[in-house]
Amino acid sequence: MRFRSDNSDLEQRHAELHDLCQPLTALQCRLEIGQMQGHPGGLKEAVDGSLEETRRMFEVIARIRQRLLADEENGSHAT
């Protein structure tokens, strides 16, 4: 059934967007806390944590790219 496939794809996209928003929120929070602390140790911690969150975002993006490439290879073009 095409409806189930579309619904499953939509659910997967929502999950991927959620997975991407989580590290973005953490990234923003870490940077704001580092800025508020204003001392070198706080800034270093903010940068270190932000780099980790950036890594998480790239992992989510890589999963999305893999799914899109698989969809293209299978001939289904998500819109």
C-alpha cells in the first residue's frame, strides 16, 4: 500500500528533523552558557561541547543523505 509507505516516510522525516533539532538546541545552549560565564574555562567547555553537538548533527545529516541516495537508486523520489 502506497499510503503506508508515505506515512512511514513522513514519520521517518519527522524523526530525522527531531534528531537534528536536539543537537542544535544543545549547541545554542552551550554557547549561550559559555558566553554568560565569560571566563576562558567556560568558553573552552562551551566550544568543546559545541563541537560534539556539531558531530551529532553531521551524523544525522549523513543518515538523511544515505536515505535520499537509496530512494534515488530505488527510483522513488520523495517530494
